[in-house]
Amino acid sequence: MGQVVAKIETVRTNLIMTNKAREGILAWSKDEHAFFHIQKSFLVHIERMSNSAQGETAITIYFDNVANANLAEKLDSQVAVMNCIVKYEGLLATNFRVISSRVPVRTNRRFATQLEFVTAPKNTVGLPIELHSKIRQLPIAEERSEYVRKRISSWEGYLKIQERDATIEDMTASFSKLSVNEDFSRMTLNCSGLKDNEWNKAKGLSAKFKGSRDELGEVLKVNRANRTVEIELRPYIREQLRKNQLKPKTKEVVFSNFATLSQIRRLRRGFADLEKGLAANANLEKILFEDRPRIQAPKKRAKLEFHNRLNEFQQEAVIGAMSAEDLFVIQGPPGTGKTTVISEICQQNAKAGLRTLVASQSNLAVDNALSRLLSNKDIRILRFGRTESIEEEGKKFIEENVAEYWREQTLQDIKQELTMHDSQETELTATLATCEEELQKLEDQLVVIKEKIVEQQQAKLDYEVITEEIQKLKKMLGTYRRELRDLEEHFGEVANKYEHVLSKVEELERFLETNETSEKLLERTNRLANEIEKTRNQLLFRQAEEELAAVNEELNNSRNEYMTWQKNILELHQLQHELKNFTKVDELSEFMQQYDIPMGFIIERQINALEKIKNQMVSYHDWMSVNNKLKAAIDYVEKQMGHAAQIILQQINARPEDSYSSYSIREVHEAIDYMKQFLITQRVVNPAQLKPHLERLYLRRKFVWEQGTILQQLKQEAVRLFEMIKREVIKQTTEVLANAQQKKSTLTNKGMLLKDKQAQLQKRYDQLKLSLSDGPISSNSEQLTAMLHKSEEELQHVKSTHQVVLRTIPQLDQMQQQHQKLMEERTTIASDLEEKKLAIQEINSQGLKQEKDLKALEEILDQDYEDQQLQAEYSIKKLTEKITKLQHNKAQLPIKQALQKQWYTLLQEANEHDLDEIRKMYVRHANVIGTTCVASARKEFMDNYPTFDVVIIDEVSKATPPELLLPMLKGKKIILVGDHHQLPPLVGDDTLEETLKAIIEESDALEESAELKKLLKESLFERLFKNLPRDNKQMLAIQYRMHEDIMKTITPFYENEDDQLQCGLIDSDNVRDHFLEGHYVKRDDHLLWLDMPNEKPYFEEQMKNGKSRFNQGELDTIRHMLLDLDHATEMAKAAGKIKQDERKSIGVISFYGEQVKKIDRLIQQELNLQHLHLRTGTVDKFQGMEMDVIIVSMVRNTQHKGGDIGFANDYRRLNVALSRARELLILVGSTEMFTQRAKQKHARDMYSQLLETVKEQKGLRDQDGNVKQ
């Protein structure tokens, strides 16, 4: 597609030449003046180099060898290169040379400009500042190249692994016959000379004639029996065959791994192109290597009309991709419609005039994406790649087929036009009449619109006048409202004051009415004072009387206390000698309590010790009783055994002391009872039989005697303690008697003090009695105190009231005057308020009328008559143009129909040359190109398509970084589509993890190892998706593949994303109904786990000379399962639920290749399944596929606690395994192994969550298909 190149403004600059630079120019021209006048100005590409030794800015200027026509002719299209130093006075040329035309002049580290070099001496041109600024903004090319070289060196390991695996020796064979098919796409050779083991090796290798440099193509098939080799020919060889120009020099053909090695060379060339800055997107190296690359923010959000039905997430992905400037990343979980999104982006690009490359690691993904674009005529698809690898849908778009496909489509369209020739003139005439009638209506409508515009202009003038009047009214209204508000506030204040004063006047008047006059209050005051004095004297007399009575009573009590003490002392002297005869602790305690003998610490401690011994001796009589019983039993047995009993007793006594046991009283009784029972049940007793019983009794007697000894010792201790207590009590009694004289003195002194106090009180009492004049007092002191308190309070209250009355009379007079004044002021303000309200009401009335008039004018002004006029005039113009065109078409109809007939004939009769020209034109104007990542680096592809406006890479997660780099180099904008929660690519037969670990082990470079470890931890796609801004990424969150029950098994893998995975199937049960009803599977089942026992014969086995594993127990279960599914499908067909010619698609997958081999052997050699379409494979190789039913053989099963489950640890592998099924997912494996015995905790948690999901769907079964809870 042609691209519009913006015109570059010419910049004049001074050029100063060094002798070395001048020498370089003299090889091509007589001097620098003549050279730089070959043409007026030059399109150049400037690259910044490392600064000179003096710290000056150094640049290299590359002269464009295409745009500079005169210079290109002078230099035979070679590239002129000039080294310069940037100075303020101009550019100083330090070197000039001419290099090969193969060296690219355009890179992303250079900027293009049109320079006019001024070489005349002493000119004043200098160096333009804008040119200087642009140069300073350039990156230093050498530094960027070195940065890329270091970072990309780690990727070299991928290629080394591939080279190691691809290195095989060439094989040479003779051929006797050569034949090609009709379209020259395949060649068959009859060969000889290949060894037996070389025939199978030849498939997939490249072939070329010996002595020729040109590769014929790739070997597709080998037939050892017929000695034939079939080769898929390259386009160049096909062209030679068509022109009969292919002439092999010998009858020998060489088979080599040239294609694989060429592919590796292409990958390595991609590294070099990135290092040289040849990426179409200048930001690519930062995207690839920086942890958080800086991405250009979208300038604006694209507004799109979609061609496909898209959900909200798909729409956001397309809008984001179209809005992005240089990079957009789309995460597509399983079944979320990635292909639909890619198709929509391609259509939007085509609409925008952009050329798109759709690339992927696999041909299948490319063809799936392109298949959605067939119905859009604006899209011209071209499929690039090896024909045999391309799906049927894509083959019509390979270069050799596009001309024929376009011819067929165009013929079909013209044929449809030809069938309509007879009716076209009639239709044109009718359309013309309709258009002319519509034109007349539009012209009439335009006249009315113009009248409305005149009316609208007058309305505009009226609107302005009324608006001005309304503004005046609003201003006046505002003033009045402020005045009214001020009046209302003032009225409120006055009213509040009036109410307050009125309330105060009423309060004062009530106070004076309810209280006595000042004279009466004064009289009450004097009377109360006299009463208080009288009551106070009576109270003093009563208090003296009560105190005298109290002292008399206390004196009597003191006499009684002395007499009691004297009596106790006499008794204590008598009892002191009788204490020795006390026999009980209780008697001692009672004695001490009665005569106040202090207990003391010693007595208390001894009593506690005695109490403790008493508690220990509670069982004394029980032990004595059991001892008697035991003695009787032993006497009886000794009598029965005679002398033998003495021997047993000696043996017992000879035993060590620590060999004896302890026994309870109950156990001794039981031993005696046990012996009695034995004697009762045995009619004849043999002395030997009594031996164990006697031994048992001797042992227990020994223990009982020991207990008796202990108890006897306790009894003696108790007697000793009691005697000690008595001695201590006697001691304390003696001390009490010794202190008796002191007690006597205390009591005597107390009596004398009380007699003195009695005399004083009697004297005071007699004096107070004489002062009383009103006779005897009937009240006690408490009553007199209350009377005195009440009289004093009443006196205080009367005095207080009298003072308030004196203050209130003048205060009332003042308040009454203020009340009259406020009442008059309130009346005046109320009158002013009424006047203002009437004035405001009048203004509002006028305003409403004006606003009503204004609204009517607004309705007129709201009509966009000018726009209606423009639309009407535009419609008239378009309709007039249409009528003119229709008239022209009607006049040209015979010519057009004649041309269509001619075109139809020409296309029908088109020859090889015509189709070749059509092919060239189609290829030149193709706007969607599809190819694999690696094929995008082929020479013919690079020559025809060096860059694309947009590169879309699908299934990014399945490609290695070197493979991704090739298409990314070509994209000005890059769109990556993948899912980092699915498996990374396989490198040969190894997983990416295994490959990276192997490279790290072989690598000596620390930086290389660090970069690889980063890739091992986090893929390129995952890093970008996590770190890009929200505007540059989107997850597709609605899946349409799986039944909702199956989807629930993978939703945990996406729970940390911004959007949660959802099911887009409105009715999963209906849309994903498998119609199967069998022993293992019921119609409602969509998720099952057949739980294999954690026991033989269900344990895993390992190949003797390999790492792979298999599980025979699971194979047997899968055999029964497949037979059951086949029968269930047959029954569904019989019931009319499934078409008779349809086969239920079933995938049987496993984590282990050896298990897959055995499943293949089972299906191919042992089973005959007529109603199933079966496909097998490892989980890794099944990524990207989907089937109606998936059976997952999990293999791992051992009894070891903490057993490793290998490949199954990776959640991404489990995600792929669980997400391949549309209708039914069946897991076959041990739940105990995966949820309990797995070595890694995260794996146990992951499979436990999966098991819970299965249980929620009631899908857990045993190995025979029976329901488990």
C-alpha cells in the first residue's frame, strides 16, 4: 500500500571540510563545491555518535540512495556517508566514504531531514538552532546498540539449543524419475541410494539438486516401499518449472536440515536488526527489555462502529488497540473470543487505510484469525507460508491462488449484475421521479425555514428588550426584598423585646400580689427572732440533762465491770491448777475464750498440727479391722499348706524393700474375697494352688503392718502435741494473772474521772434550770434542734423576701414604661411591612408576565432554523447531485452494461498472463497479511513487506522471545494477544522451563543468566500485562467455550486480575448439552472426577530407561469410560438427539507422554469406537485445541507422604488441561495423591480447591463410576 510521506522542510547549514573528508569527496567529484551542487538539497539521515575526545557532539550523516536521484546516479545507488562534528558555526566534516547499497540508511535512531549544504568560505549561514536541538535529542546509537546486544545475548541460548537439535549430516540420493503435479506446487522423485534408517529422517528436511544453490523445498512425504519422495516446492522453483527453466545438472538430490538452520539464521538476523535500530517501532527495545517500559499514552479514545457483535470487554479491547500509539496487550483466557477481537481490529485497520500483519507461532492460529474476514470486501487477505502447513480456509489466499480467487469472486458479482440489466432502467426512472418529488418538497420546506428565520430575528430583538426589563425588575425586587428582610428582622427583634418586657411586668406584678407588704414582713422578722432565742435556751437545758444521764449510766457500767473482773480473777486462780486434768482440745479452747486468754502463734500452730494428725488417723480403725480379717485368712491358708507356707514367707521376706507395692483397704478386702471365692468354687484344693493366694496375702499383710506402725507413731505424736498445748495455755494464764494489777488500776482511774465529770454536769444543769421561765419542757433535744433549725430558715426566708419586695417596686415602674414604648414601635413597623409586601407582589406580577412572554420567544429562538436551512440546502445539493448522477447513470446505462458484459467475457477468458497481472496488483494492494512468526523473516517476505502499520501477534504465550521478535520488528504499532496463565512454548520436545534451565546451566555470563532467570520467573507477555498502564491492556473476561460448571474450575487462576472470568453462555445446560446418558456419565453431568484409590494396582509406574510415567489403573478406567461414552453416543443417535453422521469429539490428554502413547495404543489396537472422534496428546501439545469432551489422565499416584507430582505442579498446565472441554470434563486420578500427598503446599491447595469445585457440582465418583460424597 502506498503511504503519504510528509514533505520535509529544507534546512540550510554551513559545511566545513577537513582534508580527510575532502580526499573522500575527490574520488567522486573535482571538489566539495561541485559535489554538493549535484542537487540543490539532500535527503539525509542523521545518527548521533559518542562525543569526540574534546567532548564535542559527533554525528554520522547517511545520504538517502533513493530519494536523492542525482546523487544515486552519480554513486551507482551506493550510500554516501559523512562523519561530522557539530559546531555553532556549522558542521565540520571529518570523513567521507561510500558504502554498499545493502546498508540501510533509515533506522529508528536516526532522524531524516532535507539539508542544503553551504560550502562557500566565509559564509554566515552557521548551524540552525532547530537542527542543533534535534541532534541533541537523538540517542547515542552505539550506546543503544550495546544495550540491546547485552540484553538480547541471553536469547542466544534458545538458538543454541535449536542448533544443537538440528545438526544432522546431509543425505545424498540418486533419482531416476522426476514428476510434478498440475499447479507445479509439488515434485515427486524416484530415489535410490538412501539407507534404511535414512528414509524416515528425510521427512521434513530441505531438498536441493546436487551442485545447485537453490533450495527446491521441504520433503512432505516419503514412501520407502515405492522409493518415492514428495517435495513441497518453493515459489521460485514453481516459477522456473512453469517457464521450463529448471535444468538439474546431475541426477542426484541432497537432503539436509537447511530449512531449520535457515530459520535459526532468520531468528539471529532479527537480533541483529534490533541491535542496528531497524525496528519499525523505535520503542521496541524498551518494550522488550525494560521492567516498566514507557509507552506513549493514547492521544484520544477511538470512536468506532463495530462489524462484529462484541461484548463489553471485546469492545474495550478493540477500542484500546485502535487508540494505542505503539503497543497494546490483550489477555485472552480460554474461550473468550480472541479470534473475534483480532478479526474486528483487522477490519477497523482496513477501514482506516492501514496495512496489518497477523502473525502467530502456529499456522492454525493465523488461519483461524483470517477465516473471520472472508465476508468483508474491503479486506484483501494475503496468506504467506508453506502451502502444506496452511489450513484449507487460508489456501485460497496464498499468492498463487489469490488471482483465481479474486477472478471467481468478481465473476460472481458481475454475473449478479448482468441478471439485473433488464430492470435497471425502470428502477433508475422510478428512483429519479422519487428524487425529483423529494427535491420539490425540500425546496418548499426551505422557503418556510427562511420565513421562520426572519421571525426568529425579530424575536431575538424582542427577547433582548424583555430580558433587560426583567433584569430591572429583578434588581428592584432584590432591593425591596432586602428592605423587607431588614424590616422583618427589626420587627422580630422588637416583638421579642416586647414579649420579654411584658413577661417581666407580669412576673413582677404576680410577685407583689403573692407576697406580704414590707411592714408585715418586718413584724414577722422580729417575732421569729424572739422565738429562736427561747428555743435555743430550752435546747441547751435539754442537752445538759441528757449528758448528765449518760455520765451516770457510764459510771454504773464502770462499777459493774470492776466487780466482774474481780470475780473472774478469783475463778482463774482456782482453775489454773485444774488445767493439767483437761483431756480435749475443745475444753482448752473454751477455757481460753471464756477468760480472754490470748491464743498466740505457737498454740495456733500446734492446734493445726494436731488437727492434721487427727485427720490422718480417721482410717485407723479400718486398718485394724482389715488386719484382723487378713490374719484370719492367712492362718487358715497356713494351716492348709503346712510347712510350705513358711518357705513362701521366707521368700517374701527375702525380696528387696523397693519391690513391694502399695494397696488400698478395698484392694486388701478384694484379695481376701477373691481367695474365699476360689476356695468355694474348688471342691478339692491342692496346696500348690493356694501358693499365689498366700503370696498375695503375705504381701498385703506386710503393707497393712507398715500402715499400722505409721498410725501408731501418729497417735504418739498427737499425745505429745496435746501436752505441749496445755503447757502453753498454762503459761498464757499465768501471764494474764500477772497483768491483773495493771487492769485494776485502769478500772479505778476510769471511775474517778467519771465522778469528776458528773459533778461538773450537775452544776451546769442546775444553772440552766433556773433560767427557764416557762415551766417544764416537753420536747427532747432532737425535737428542739429541729424546731430551732426550722425557725432560723423561716427567719432567713422572710428577710430575703423583704429585700426583694423593696427592690421590685421601682423595677416594675420602669418596666411598665418600656412596655408602652415597644408596643408603639411594633405598630409602626407592621404598617411598613405591609406596604413593602404589596410593592413586591406588584413586581412579581409584572415579572411573571414578562417571563411568560420571554418563554414564548425562547421556543422560537431554540429552533435551529439556520442549521435546518443548511441541512435543507445540503440535502437539496446532495439530492441534486444524486439526480444528476442518476440522469448520468441512466444515460450511461447502455455503456455500463456493455462494459460489464465485456468484463465478464474477459475474466472468463483470462489467460495465465492476465491472472499473473491480477496477482501482482492484488499482492501490491493487500491490506491484511497472515504468516507465522518465523516465516515473517523470509527474504521474499522481507523484500515485499518491510514494515506494517499494525502487527498483531496471536498466542504470544506459545512463542519464544526470538520468534516474537521477528514480526514485532515490522510493526509501527504492536498488538500482543495471549494468556500468561496458560503454558509457555515448547522448544522442541522440552518445556520452556526445561530449556531455560539448560541454557542457564550452560551459560557463563552473569548478565545472560540474570536475564534468563527473569524470563523463567515472568514471561515477556506477563511482564507487559502487569506493568502497562490500564489504557494499554485489556483482559477478555467473558468466555463462550465451556459449560459454566467447567469454567468454575479455572476461575481461581484469574481471581487476581482486574476483571473476573464470566460465562457468556446464557443457558449453559442447553447450549452445551452433550446428550449422553451412560453408566459413568449422566445427562446433567458436566464436571466429573473419577477418584482412583491410593493403593495397588492404581499406583504410577516409571519407564525403565526414561523419565516419563504411566498408570495402568487409569488406563483400565479410561478403557471402560470410552466404551461407555461410545455406547451413550449411539443411544443419543437412536433417540434423535445427535445426528446419525455426527461423531462426539473426545480428547484424551495427560501430563505424561508415555501415558499418551499407551492411550493411543489402546484406542488404535484394542478399541473399535464407531461413534467417537478421538484425539490424544499431552496437555502441552493440546494447548489451543478444544473438544466436546475431555478426559484428563493425571497419572501420579504413590503412597509416599510429600510425593512430587512433577509437571502437574504448574497451575498453568492444569489451567490448560481443565479448559479444553466444551461440554464435559472428566478427571481420572487420585484425589488423595493430589490434595494430601503432593509435596508442595501450593499444589495441594490448588487441587483441594479443584476438588471442592467438583464436589459442589456433585461430580465426585469412585473408579467404577459410583457417586462419592
